Amino acid sequence: MNNSKLYFNYLLIGLATICSLPFWSFYVGMAGLYLLATLHHLISNDRETMLSMWLLWPLLLPIDTIFSQASTYLLLSGVGLLFAICGFFWHDSSRRAKGWSVLMGLTIVMFPFVLRYQPALTAAPGYHLDLVTEPGFFGGTVKAAQSIAELEPCAYTPLFWDSDNRLYYQAICEGTTQLWQYNPTSHFLQPVSMIPPNLSTTTISKNIVKTMVQNNSAGVDLSLKSNGYVSPNGQWVALVSQHVYGPQDVLVARKLNDVELQHVAKQIFNEQLTAEDTQSLYNNLNDSQRDVVTRKLCELTGTSFEAVVAEKEHHAIVKGFTQNSK
């Protein structure tokens, strides 16, 4: 390989490396924070705080300036991959150059698999949540970055339900207002120009909605941003969640159906749910739903459902008799 071709090959690899630096800084920052959390018991609080601040700089700089904007993130990823591919397939490229090109390419390709988005609230035991404002694969990476950088790209306001149990809500994103319609049965979301009259106006308080959702980090009170908007058939409840100072989401909650409850019973049988979660599940279910779970557990354990019900009634009678005696 003559000098001009060699230098051009190094130039391609160098440009690919420059494009991958923001990704590397994120990986280094995350690895450092993970190591710091692992060694938490060996480090004093003051030193841990100082180290956290130093480790957050390489993490937050690309998050705030590059990854939180879809156009910037996709452009950087595309250009970096192009340089890495050209460096790999360049004529007479050395093994070292090919290996480095592959490494830079993987650094970019793996990023959306590492940085995934989760809404601020998850379903409480006994409930299922649909993420109406699903950001998509690459959009999920951008939205996850926005949650870390505490950016709020959109604000959502539910506008109640129509008679066909379709949800209408308003989205204000970067000063632009758009109306949306969501069908929870088909999970179909589409923009609309106007909303129909005579929408259902039934709402429930935040205190009731809190029984349907949970948040193990920031707390439900900080993440729940609206009351519950109940569909006309009473099956679905729409709500708005938000990461603290970060992105918002429109969620639709519903009770688990019989098939899902039977799957939960298998999880209980296989000890995939903690005793606390199992108790919380039973507290959130009505009598018929509890029967579905109990029947499936009896089937899995070879126990008679009728015998379980009879024993439960016996304990209830004894408990009532004891309380009356007092």
C-alpha cells in the first residue's frame, strides 16, 4: 500500500474513532458508576459524592448535547458507521485497522441496545400498562437520554374518551400542538385534526390511580402527573407519567385478563414473584380474579379448589366467631 492510500485509510479510521468518542464516554461513565455502586460499602460518603460527580461528566456531556436530539444522534451514528465500514473495506487495509474499524462500528451499533427507555411508572401487581406514547427503537434511545438529561420534549394532556372507548389526548412538542386518538383494543395510534363532541368525562383521583401503578426509584407521587381518565366501559384508565424533570408519557391501565392471571399464577408457582408482590396482587384483585389465580395454582399443585374454598370459609367463620366473642 502506497503512502497516500495508507494515510487515507488512517484518516477514515480516525474519523470513525472521533465519531465514536461520545459513545465511548457514555460507556466509561456508566461502567464507572456501576463500579462505584458495587464498591459503595468500601468508600466514604464524601468521597463517593466527589467520584460520582467526576464520573457523571463523561456521561452527561454527550447525553445533553448529542443523544437527546434525534437528528444529531442519528447523523453522528450514520456518519461514524460509514467511516468504520469504509475503513474496514479499504483496499489492503491491515488486520489491526480492520479490527479497530469493527470495534468502532460495534460501539455505535450496540448503543441503542444498551440505552433503552422505560416510562417512569410500571404496572402494579394485577394490572397491565400500555405505553401509548411508544417512542420506537431509536426514539427510545433518544428519550432515555432525555430522561437522564432531565429534558421535557413534550407535554401531554388527556382529553377523555369517546363512546367507542377510544382515547383522545393533546401533545405539545417544541411549541407545536397535535391531537391524537388511541384505540386500546387494537393499539392503533393516529393523529386527528379535531375531537368529537360528547366525550366521556369520568375521572378518578390520583389516590385511586396510585393503586394501579408503581415506581421503585422516585416514588409514585413524583411520577404521576394526572388523575385517571376512565373509559365508558370502565375497562381502561388513561394517565400521564413523568420522569422527574424529564419526559412525559401517556399510559393506559387495565386489570389483567384471565389468560394473564393464569400466567401470573405460574409465576407464583415457580417462585418468580416475591411474597410481597403476591400479597399486593391479591389485594388488587376482585373475588372472581382471585378465583382464577387460585384455580390455576390448585391445578399446578394438584390441590382441590373446592377444598381450598371450604377451608377459607371455615377460617372466615372461626375468625368472625372469635371477634363476636370478644
